[in-house]
Amino acid sequence: MSLTITQNSPAWKDARPVDANYVYDFDEPSEGGRALLGGKGIGLAEMTQMGVPVPAGFTITTDACRAFMRDGDLPAGLAEQVDEHVRRLEAKTGKSFGSTEDPLLVSVRSGAAISMPGMMDTILNLGMNDAAAEGLAARTGNPRFAYDSYRRLIQMFGETADGIDGHAFESALTALKKQRGVQLDTELTADDLRELIGTYKEIYRREIGSDFPTDAREQLLRSVRAVFRSWETPRAQVYRRAHDIADDLGTAVNVMQMVFGNKGDRSGTGVAFTRDPSTGASGVVGEYLANAQGEDVVAGIRTPQPLDAMREAMPDAYRQFIETAERLEAHYRDMQDVEFTVEDDKLYLLQTRAAKRTAAAALRAAVAMVDEGLITKEEAIRRIDPSQLDQLLHPMIDPKAKLEVAAKGLNASPGAASGGIVFDADSAVERSKNGPVVLVRWETTPDDIHGMIAAEGILTVHGGMTSHAAVVARGMGKPCVAGCEGLELRDGTATIGGTTLREGDVITIDGGTGTVYIGEVPLVPPQLNDDFETILGWADEARRLTVRTNADTPEDAARAREFGAQGIGLTRTEHMFFGEERLPVVQQMILAEDEAGRRAALDRLLPFQQSDFEGIFEAMAGLPVTIRLLDPPLHEFLPAEDQATDERMRQRIRSLHEANPMLGTRGCRLGLMYPEIYEMQIRAIARAARAVHERTGAAPLVEVMHPLVAFQEELKRLRALTEHVWAEEAPDVAHLVGTMIELPRAAMRADEIAEYADFFSFGTNDLTQTALGFSRDDAEGKFLTKYLQDGILQRNPFETLDASGVGDLMRIAVERGRSVKDGIKLGICGEHGGDPQSIAFCEEIGLDYVSCSPFRVPLARLAAAQAALAKAGTGEYVAAGG
Ligand code: PEP
Ligand code: MG
């Protein structure tokens, strides 16, 4: 029965039904799916249903986590429900929780709806205490294993539930190994481990001021609380922000019977991928560690062996594992990342989830899966993350360069990166403000996440292909070399080969080959492969939006065309005013006393502009090219006042000073104040179009664009000027005249403006500034950072369109513009034109094209296809696991 609550009751919003069900067994149906059970929980439930060997257990829902976050404690009734499910687990396993004879031990693992690898906490071996360890030792005849499991519990519980610094435990372990003269944990005897338990308990008492809790139920409930709390740790928050994951999802908690990979030589643990996560090549690949528990592999504490080692050591379990992994891939119809444990030759799967993969692997696997008939082309398109394509468009080390390899490690995440070395995450953040850095660590932990975001690449001494550094770097698309044993870190220095390096010294890493070089190394542009072309070809068939590029030079235009741009959506002509030969002429023009003086300077600028335009028109032959007339305030072309070369210049600089240039004499206001400037530009455009037409026979479709229009009358006059000059210069060459929509008034009065416009291009950089009243330069790095940190805003509105505010203005402009001119061309050329979410919005409101920087063109092609498919409801994809 539910609580009776009324809207008048002050607590009505927060009250929960007392009989809410917060706990589900893995084999118990629930309707909440992934959002309720988390990725790991739903994966375990589905595997159980498929008959895959999974240890028994239950999931505490994300609802319980949300209630915990709200109230600061476990919701009413949860503890009793956990007790009930523990009883069921005891019945299933024939063991009892808290028993000293034959104890049931459980693990507690976090699992949010969206995978956050290594970000939250896990505690193993709950249910252990002094007596249980003795019981387990006697029962299994394996005291070493029993004590090893116990000492791990004290450490994990101490760290996770009570926040003890893990180094305290690690150094006790290291000291003991040193004392005994052994290298490996596995070389310690049962007696050694028993001694270690004593030391660990002392550490616990010293740090916490009370004894390590021996009651199994207390251990379990405190662990559940710890996992819920781990959702809100700074590292988890940073990760969520970097991956656009909502803060209020919460995590589920999975409680599972322990199976033991650390029981001896017939046991082990591993992580595998159903295809290679670096290249996408078919076939299971993975890593395996004999006589170990899972955390040893994931945390990169011991460097594991390739999966083949398992084939030799335990062929039956190996065969069964490969078959199961293949079944899981076929079931989820996607590449899986699987964790498993073998206990005395018996295989258990602990987790399955969609594998994090590099962009190259994502493309390879998607194309292969379409060929294998596993997925459709539409599904293939929808499961590639557009922002990941960036990885493939970055430079790589010149294969022809003769280079001296300083060290080799594992090729954990491809791509090349050069930068000054830093040895910790905070320094990475600090130093990256002044140039690229490479983060060099013994191994990374989730606490390093902010440094990994700031660094260009990551290099670790330790850890394998599934270590934290490797997994996270692949997810971020950053180069990573892991397990580089030729590298020594000591006292703030790194020694590679015979060379000792200090913070700031430059190295280069190649995560595709696992090589490390000292110094900077020549890079070459990326090579696009067949898979890339195939997927983008499919995307082109699926999309409705045209993709153009923002380009100011013939080189940019040509590159963008290679990437598939279908025209230019924005050429910023002011960039052409800055060349060495031009700037002095531009300055003369600005400093001139009168119109005649200005015209004289403009006459000298015209040939420069014309030749620039000719280059661009040739690169874009046959495609539309939008050229925007001068936009920035004139003072941007003059030096600072104290650098003026004479008094007249100083005075002019002073007279051009504006309190707020973003809202000052710029855009079309310049064209109306000094028509001769726009006249020269229009003349140069028209002459260039005509010359290219005559020379090549293929004229581009020229679109002359007037910036920052607010009033119909502005565009009316500027259109008249444009048509007048065009008729003089190129009467036979087709052209359009249009405007940017970058002021709220222009959006609101789009119907009036459309009467004089053949096209609108949304300048969402300025439209965002003016609609929000945010000056971009004053917002980013200042209050906007705080807004994002505090959750006042979820996203940076200069990166992802503020769809409800700025987007509404766009919607109004589209509607009103089309109401007077049905066929008016509509596009976007602000930065948002290259952002996948904003592209989806452009699809929704029915724009004709998006325009973005050349390197983002492939991404925009894919995002536009995904937007079209999403709108049509085709090819939807939900990744497995968590
Ligand atoms: C815009 O405002 O969105 C735009 C493209 O113009 P700019 O960034 O040059 O101001
Ligand atoms: Mg603008």
C-alpha cells in the first residue's frame, strides 16, 4: 500500500511509498530495465536469463541511490529487503552469510545506467572476519587463499567505505615482501598473510579509531552506502561532465556471491573483448591473470598475460569462455567487453558490456558486422560516436621519418601526441594551459581523470591493455602507451634508455605502435581508410541535411572538399586582411581622412581579395560558396595605442575605441557607415566569380552574406548596393544575397528581413551571445565554468546549442522567414554547426544545411545521418552492460 500524501503536505514531493521495491534478484523480472538496474545489473540479469554461468546475486536499484542522495541515508525498508535477498542467496548457494563454518562471501559493485569504467567503487569478499577466515581455510584446505581474501577485504573496505589512503596498505604489503625477500604477492605464505592481516587491522584502527567491523551485515550495508556515496565523488563528477552523463541518474549496487580466482593454479581471472578494441579485427582478445582476483587486472596492479596463456593452462574453461563470449556478441549484436573468473576450473561471467573502442575499431567492427549480417547499415551508422571520428582525423607520426625509439610499451590507444611531460594530474591541468603535455605515471587511477582530460597523451610504466589508463584513454580518443617497462620514474624524473627527463621536457608517444620518442617528432596528416569511407557513404545516403564548411583559404576549402563538404557556408573575409602585405594597406584605409583616401587604399586591396576568392571558387567549383562581408570592428586591425607610430594614428585608435565592441560598430553597420568597403569586397567577389567562370566554365554559386543585420532597412540598402555592383561586374553570373541571423531582433522580424534575403545563415555564436547576454570571452573560463560546475547549466551553450532559448529564436526565424518566402535557403554557420546534438536540432527545425570547420565535416555528415535516422525512428541502438 502506498503512503497517503496530499499536495499540501510539505514532504509530498519527497515521500516514497513505504513498500517500494528496491531490490531484484538476477533471475527476477523487473520492468525498470537499464535505468533502474544499471548497466551491470541488467547485463547480469540478461546473462542469467540466457543460461550463461553467472554467480547468483541481486541488484539494489538506482531508485534507492537517488533516495540516498536526497536523504543522505538508505531509504526506509531497504535494509530489510537486503536481508530478505541475502536469505534467498543463502538458500541458493547453501552457504550462510556471517557464518564462521562455511561463509557466504559477496562482492558489492557499482553499476550506473551508463558505463563509467573504474569511476566508482567495488568491495570484494564481504562476510569475512577472523573466524570466517579460519572456517574457510579449513573448509577449502587452502589457508593461503582464505587469508589473502581477508586481507583484500580489509584493504578495499578501509579504502572505499572509510576513505583510508590505499598507500598505507600497499606499503605494508611491499614491506612484508621485502622482508621475506620475495617479488610477487603470490609468493607470500599463509602465515605471511595472516601476519599482514594483523598489520592491516592495526592500520584500520589507527586511521579510523575503531576496530574493523566483523559483522557481515554491517559490512554489507556500509558498503552499499559507500557505493552510493561514490556516485558523488569529485572524480565521478569530472567523468560525468567529460562524458555528458546526467548527475541525477545514480548508480545501482550489485551484490553477488564471490567466486574466487585467487584459489590457486586452477583459478584465475581475466577481461576480454569479442573483437580487438584497438583495431576492430574479428576474434576474441583479452588478458588473463592466474591465481588472482579481478581487481588485480582492472587496476593494472599486476601486468597480465594474453588470453592464450589460459588456453594452455585450462583448455576446457578457455573453450567454454570463447563460446560464451561469441554468444554474448551475437545476442547483443555488438562488440562486448567481458569480465570473467575461473574458480577451480569452473567458469563464471561477472560482467558484459558494450566495449569501449577506438574510432578505427568502431568503424571496422561496424562494417564487419553489416557484412556478417549481424546489424543493418542504419544500425551501423547510429552506433558510431561522431565525436570519436576526430581521432582518425588527427596527425600521425611520419612513417618515413628515421627515428630513434627510446622505449616500447603496449599500444594501448592509437594516435600520436607530443608534449612536455608531467608526473601528476594537477600539474597536467596547470601546465596544459601553456602548451601540450603528456601525462607520465606509474599507472593511472580514477583520481587522475582531470589530468587525463588535460593531457594530449598518457604514458604508464605499468598495466596492460585493460588497465585503467588504457580503457579511459581509448574512451577519450587519446593516445596511450601502457606497460612501458623501459621507463623509470624516480624523484620527479623519468629515465628512458640512458636519458633522464624532468617535468616539461618534451616526449612523443605513438599509441598505435606503443613507441616512445624523446623530443618532438614529425607528424603527417591522417590517412582515411576504407571503413571510414564506407560508413560515411552510408551516412550520406541516410541524411537530409547538406554539410558545408567554414573556410577562409583555398587550402581549407580543398581539404574540406576531400572530407566531403558540399560547399562553403562561411568565408570570413576579415581573415584575408591580416596578411603581411595587406595589413598596412588596411591600416591606411582605416586611418584615411576621407572617402577618397579610403578608396585609394581599397583599390590596392581589391586584387588581393579577388585572387583569394578565385582560389576558393576553383576549389569549390560547382558548389555553393557563401562569402561574408567585413564583420569585426575596425580597431581590431590597428595596433594598441602605445604602439602607434605617430600622433594621427594614436588619435584614430582612440577615436575607434568602443566600450563594448561586440555590440559596437561592426557587421553591416560598417557597410552602411563606409559603403566603399563593402563595395570593394562585392566587386572583388563578382570579378573573381566571372574570372573563374570564364577560365573553367564552372562558376560557383556565389552567395553574398551581410552580417549582423537587425533591421529590414539595413538589408534593403545593402542588397541594393550588392545588386548595383554585381550588375556592373558580372551580370551573367548567378548569385544570391542573404544575411546572417545573429541578433534576437533579426530572428523575431525574420519575415520582414526575408523580403530582401535569398538565404538566412544562423550565426549562432553571436546569437548565443546576444540572446543570453553572455560575452563569450568574459564567460568562458569565468562564470560559465562555475555555472557548469554547479550544474546551473548542463552544457556550454557556445558548444552545444541552447535549444530551448536560442533554439526557440531559430525556430521563430525559420517559421517567419518561410511564411513570406517558402524556398528561402536556411543554414547554420556558428560553431554549433559541427556539434552532433546541435546538428540534431537543425534537422528537427528543418534547416537545409549545416556548416562547420573542415575537420568536423565527416563528423557532421555522420551526425546529420544519425539525426535523420533518429527522426525516422530507424536503427536505434542501446549499448549492453555498464
Ligand atoms: C556567428 O556569429 O555564429 C558567426 C559565424 O560569426 P562569427 O563567429 O565570425 O562572429
Ligand atoms: Mg557572428
